[in-house]
Amino acid sequence: MSQTEDEGRARLARQFIEAIPHSRALGMVLERLEDGVAVISMAYDPRFVGDPATGVIHGGAVSALMDTAAGAAVMSHPASAAGTATIDLRIDYMRAATPGQRITARAECYHVTRSVAFVRAVAADEDGDRPVATATGAFTVERKGGAK
Amino acid sequence: MTRPRPEPVQVVKQRRDAALRRLVEGVPYISFLGIHFDRRGDELTAILPFDDKLIGNPLLPAIHGGVTAAFLEVTAIIELSWSLMWEEMEQGALDPLAVDANHLPRLPKTIDFTVDYLRSGLPRDAYARARVNRSGRRYASVHVEAWQDNRSRLFAQATGHFVMPERGGDG
């Protein structure tokens, strides 16, 4: 029973992410989703450039990727629920992403209470050993059918 | 004792508005999101017209948290860059006509950015203003507030730290 429940939850989350208009606009691809871990990637696109002098992707696009991965991680957590919203998100930018390279964010929902989910995330380009950015955030946990 | 007659106000305004427009239009991601800026003297207001591609939760619907973060970060960076340009224009060190696609000022780099989501972003236009709380030679701290229909009901706020661009000529 729990296995079909898990599969159902994963399918729901996958459909949900693919149905997000802004994630589609940024060309996000869900690479992996299970038990509170989400991996989402985004191809380099000249429309997302933030610094015309260097061709580096705007921090805001990286934020959107991290926020989506973090939200997906919350929804895929076994103790979590149907919906979530960001309460706060802090992003640290370690270095500029190399122009032309794909950016991949891995988010992990590492703790869930009755009402709050805690997430950390790392984004890297094709050089996976040197992070481009890290993030930590708190998300709401919206229970199905109201109070329990 | 004669002073050169000041230029007509319209000429000065048009030139400054053009410099701001070129600064903003030089960044592809700002155009991608559809953000533009309104200027009253040195005060800037960022405007994010609503668009379906900005939606993050189609059920509510609500603006994507990543869009909100990006909108606030764009507002902070442009405010910071503009405040540097403004200072130089006032001193006569920067000719606003010299700002074009090939001669854009170097932009500050984000160190960290913390967004506080206060309410869900409704499917309407959003506005933001940034305040530079500290602007040193190397680092700056900027606070940004965003709202929709009511200025006093913020839907998000953020604080960010930035590394300042190298400035030519000030040693």
C-alpha cells in the first residue's frame, strides 16, 4: 500500500512541476524526485543572461531553479503533503556559472514538522565539484483536508 | 558672475531616462521577465507586469517564488547601479549619452540574497523599490520591498549583499 502511495505522490509531484508555467518558461527538467530529494536542471539560454559583459546567467534565474527544486523536495517528502509555499529562501552565490553550461540544482528536504519543511539546496554547472550557489529555506506544509 | 544658463529640464530628463533605459535593456533576463523602471529624480520603481509565464502555482494561481526572488534581485541591482551612475552624472563625471549597449557600467555582483515571502503573489502587476542601506567602496547592503495593490501590504521583501564593481578613476 505504501509503495503505491509513494508512486502516486511522486507522479503527482512530477505532473505538478511540469504544469508550472514559469518552470516551463525557464525550460526546467526534473531529473530525479524521491523521498524529499529533488534534482532539477536548466539549459543555458541567452535570454536568461544577467551580465551582458560576461554572458553569465542572472542570479534570479538560478534562484527560480533552486526555489522550484526546494518546493519539489518538500512535496516528495514522505511526511509531507499536497501543497507548499516558500516562507523564506536565502541564496549564497559562490561563483558565476560558466556561460554555455547547464545548471543543475539538488534540493533536500531534511526536516518536516506539522507545519514547516526545512530545505537546503546546491546548484552547480557542468563542474559539479564547485557549487555555483547554495540555498536554505523554510516552506509551508499544507495538509490535505484541513486540520488533522 | 555670469553662470551658464542651465539646460532645459526636458533635455536633462530625457537624457537620464535614456541612460536608465539602456542600463535596463542591456540585461536580457530583465527583458525576459518583462520588468521596466519608472524614475522620479533618483527614485526608481520597478514594475513587473503580470504574465501567464510568471505563474508558479496554477491552482491558486500565484506568481512563482523564483519570479518574486528574481524581481527583487533585479530591483536591488538596478537601484545600486543607478545610484552609482547618478552620483557620477551629478558630478559631471559620467555623460549619460555615453551609456550605450557597448559601454554599460559594470554591474554589482550578488554575494547573498534573502527573500521573505509575506503573502502569495497574485496574478496582477507587481511593484518594487530598493533602498541602499550601505554602499561602500567594496560592499553594499540593499533592502527591497515589493507590493501589488496596496503599498502598505508587502507581498515580499528581501535583503541582499553585493560586491561593488571596480570603479575607474577613484583610486
